[in-house]
Amino acid sequence: MSSVWQITDHTAQLQTAALRGSIDLWNPAGGLRVEEVTGERADGFSLLGILIAPLTTREQQAALECFVRGDDLVARYAETDERPFRAEVYWRFGLPAAAPTSPLATIDLIVSVQTRHLEIDSALAVCSTLPADGRRPMPSDAATAPGRFLFRPNGRRFSYIEMVHPADYRESAVVAAEATGAAAKSDRVTHRLFARRLEKGVILRSRIRGMFVPRDQDVALSDTEFARFAASEPPLTA
């Protein structure tokens, strides 16, 4: 069975009718650089990047394991002196449901870390950048739906929703384009992962979901899909 992902050298291409884009596996912080959503151009979206330093040496690049399993893109980043833990990252594409009201496309990010050291700081973050013309953080009750954001880029027929599974939530923040000082005006949403220090023999895992939805259904889908995500079983990644 063919997969929606194709890896060439260190670049993974996602090619579906619902979503097209690519990931540079040597630079996981760049995330999924989206090209099209249901045939509509989607410049300016770089989603669900893991803030791990780029692999700049041949030794680091050779240690990267990457492969496709079904509709999962899997990358395993070896422990380094600067990052004293091993990270396993899944980008999982979800097909749109055959229902009148459903997301256009879904990407789940599943991140696991473990270490050979007795105890380390397991702090890690996930970052998405989005066009600055349509930022709208989704209003939510901090006690029940933290880490959920809705973005409405101008002139598009779709909206984008990003949410952290409530069992994995630690901290999220949106930085507006005006505060970044970058030439390209993009907003940035960042999620801090893992709420405790990591001990030898322990595996920590977090889940984040990004989804493109029809503009005229975005608020309703934000509520229903967050409830669905919160109730979902822990993912199988082995």
C-alpha cells in the first residue's frame, strides 16, 4: 500500500488531494511547510515544528532514522551533548471524514522522549508559524480547553485550528507578528511539552493536533473536534 508520504534524501513530501506540503527532516523546527489545502494555495503556514537544533554535521545526519509507516512519517533524533535525550517524532496524516461537517485535513504530532541519564530537564517545545493577517486565538476556558487556537487567514476559504491534548498540556503562547521583528509578517504559536523532569527508563509522550476546516464551520468544529481529541485513546506508535 502506498503512503501519503514520500521521503527523498532528507525531505518528506506529503501529497494528498486535501493537503500538500513538505518537511525538512534535518531541520525539524521548520515543521510542515504547507503548499496547498484542498487545491487552494496556503503560503505562510509552517506547522508543528519541533524546536530541535538543525542537524548540521554528517555525524548528526547519519544518526537520524526516518521512515514511513502507513500514513505516519517517523523521525528518530539521537541524543547529543546539547540535547541529552532521544526524541521520536510522528507526523500522522488523517483523512477527511465522509461527513457533512468534518475537517478538511488533520495532522497529528506525537512526540516521545527518553534518556540514558539518571535525570534531565525534558523541556521541549513545538512551534507553528501562520500568516499574520488573520490571527484569532480561540477563546476557551483555561480549565477545560487550554492550548486551543483558531486562526482565520484573510481571503481563504479555510481556517486552521491547533490544539494540545488536555492530558499533555503545559503552556502555550501566541506571539504576534509585530513583536517578532521579522521581515516576513507571521504570527507564532508555541507549546511547551512535558511537565516534569525525565528519568532514565521513563518515556514521556505528548500529542498536538492541527487541522484545516471550512471557514463557515470553524467555531463548531473547534468545539466538537477538541472534545473528540480529548476523549481519544493514547496513540499507538510502536
